[in-house]
Amino acid sequence: MRLFVPVHAELTTQQAADLLNVSRPYLISLIDEGKLPFRLVGTHRRVKMADLLAYKEIDDKRRAEALEELAAEAQKHGLGY
């Protein structure tokens, strides 16, 4: 199932965490570390969909590079991967 959401839409921290498939506390840590921009609506944090997608793209790239590196090391040591 595909979900279409405007890139200017704002998500709650729980919605953003669900989209990234991470816990809400982990998402809050990303916000607190300045890795993910947000704005306050009253006392509630909101994350723009565009910012979330940009973070996800960078994170996916980083994960793919790490996986490639691990696979290369496994092949180098004859671990059969």
C-alpha cells in the first residue's frame, strides 16, 4: 500500500518515528541532536515530511555504504557472503 502525503505536511513525532521505523524516543534523540529539524506547535514537536524524507535518504545511503563495506570484509575473509 502506498500513502501519498504532501511534502509540506507536518507529522507528529510518533508519525515520523513510524515512517522511519524507529521508536519515538529515538526520533526525539535525532531532533535533540539537531539531525532532524522540527518546529513547536504549543508544546508539541512537528516534523516536516520534506525534512523527514531528506533525512531518510541520507540515512539509507549511509546504511547501504555500511552494508557494502561489511560484505566486502566478509568476502575478503572468506565468510561466504
